[in-house]
Amino acid sequence: MRLTMILFSMIGTALAGSAVIAVLTMGYGTLWPIIGAAAAGAVLALPVSWYVAREIG
């Protein structure tokens, strides 16, 4: 679980940031699409972090 949380701090930042950049590139510059993209990236990072931690350890 500890490795998962450490990985989440890095993977979550990368996925949320990529999602926000994708939303901005599509022309949605208002608050709610940006927050939604960041939240979606953070939620998606949970299973990805768990999977990566399982493969490492």
C-alpha cells in the first residue's frame, strides 16, 4: 500500500496534468472542464498506481 501511494503521487500528477492540457488544447478554458479533467486523471491514477505497484512488488 505504501508503494501504491508513492506511485500515486507521481502518476496522479502526470495523468491529471495531461488531462488538463488535453482539455485546454480542445478549447475548453473554463473552470469546470479543467476541474473535471484533473479529477478524472486523479481517479484514473488510482488503479494505474495499484497495477504498477503490484507489478513492481
